[in-house]
Amino acid sequence: MKFTITYPMHSHPYHPDFASGAGVATLAAACEKAGFDGFGFTDHPAPTQRWLDAGGHDSLDPFVAMGFAAAHTSTLRLIPNIVVLPYRNPFVVAKAGATVDRLSDGRFTLAVGVGYLRKEFTAVGVDYEQRAALFDESLKVIDAIWTGDDISYEGGDFTAIGITAHPRPVSTPRPPIWIGGNTGAARQRVVDRAEGWCPFAAPKALAQTAKTAALDSVEALGVAIDDLHRRCDAAGRDAGALDIAFTNFEGGHPGSPDFNASAHIEGLQALEKLGVTWVHVHLPGDSIAHALEAIDQFRAEVIEAG
């Protein structure tokens, strides 16, 4: 089992220390030292004030921030949670991802999702109704440009002729791609084009808002993983070679007064039996100091105890 965190700028307003190079460097280095395996950032280039007021959160640019974190670590894998792929031209995503992968000596995983915030799509000039088609198109382009030269592609929104984008990523044949989303369509994309699935815990209300399927229990996750395995079998893919990243429902979060490490470890064991290979660990976002305490608590009570 591997552990990853999303940088805890998960409120609005955020604690100002999180919007600093020192904050990113300190938390990334602390996570690596404690035995965490992954570290990433969210992707919200243009959130609305209404969404922020309703419980949304601010964010740093994920590619810039991952590059900064890479410079202060040596083993930590850089995994965004997640890049909303339709927001950007895929050649731009491929260039940013290749740069992070090369400068981090091959420590980049491109975790991507379709997105759901209609007004954010409007703000960046992307047709919300075309997001699924754009997502699929982008996956094809990124795969091609990371692995070949003289690439031509005629899509719904752009035409590229004879493109060669070097330097390529260090990872071969390319950096791994994880696909987010809770639906069968997302799982099929994993089977067709990716190395991992990163759904998110979503009760029915959140799932309705995010335009995805509810995923609110280990049992529901198990049903979804069974579906993923069936799709792998149908396509001749080895399901055991795929990464699956999810959240642990049991024991609470480190840094919280009610954190129960024993229950958390039992929850990890249940997830592992289902085939989960990576677990997202939630850190407190009220201060850098509190986040560091939570990292150390998780190290002592879960990573080293397990």
C-alpha cells in the first residue's frame, strides 16, 4: 500500500502559509521523510465565488507547484488530484507533464479527470457539453506526442501537422496516466488508455453535483472494482497491473482529535483486499504546523506500525 496527499489548500480562504514556496517545500520534504509515496495539487484555474462560498477551495497551479515540490524532494512521486484535462490544449498538457517528469527524474504521474464545474469551463473558453469528447481526444494526443515524432492530428477544435515535441519525458514509454471519475465510462477509459483509476469518495449529493456516480462505501467501491476487472478481462488487460487510488473511510484523518489508527489500519487492509494500491491521506489545512504534526502522527501510528 502506498500513500499520497493532496496539498491541503482545501478551503476558502486558505491559511496564507500554504500559498508560499516555503510551505510547499516544507510539506513535500516532510512527506517524503515520513514515508509517503505521492504528493500533488488540485486544479481550479477559475473557480466562481459562489462555488468557493459553498465549500469550494482555492488552489495553486498544479504543474508549477509540482515542479517546485520536485526540486525539494528526490523520491516523492508527483501526482495531481486531478488535472481537468479539457481545460487545456493537450499539446500544452503534454509539454508541462514532460517537463515535470524530466526535471523530477521520472517521478510524474498524470492523473486527469473530465471536470464538472460548468462556469469554470465557461471562464476558460471550453464548451462544457463537449468535455467528454475533448477528454478522449486529449488522451490520444498526449500519448502520441510523448511516444512519437512528426505527429499530426485533426480534431474537433484544432489541427496539428507534423509536431515533434522534445525533450520527451524520462519515463518510458511515457509517464503513467491515471483517470479519475466514478462511472463505467471512466473505468473503460482506464482499460483503453491508462495505468490507473483514481475515483473519489462521493455520497449521493456530492455525486449529483459532480455529475458522476455515487461511491460512498467500501462495498460500493468493491462493485466498481469488479466492473473494472470485467472490462480488463474483456480487453485482454491484466487488472492486477493497474493502480487504484482511493480514500480510507475508517478511523478518521491524522491530526484530528478522534483519529483512530487501529481502525484506520483495518480500513487500509480492507481496501488492499479489494485491489486498492494507493490511499489518499487527508491533512489539516488550518496551518503548516498542524499539517506537519499530522504527517508525523501518520508516520508513527500507521506507516511504521503497518
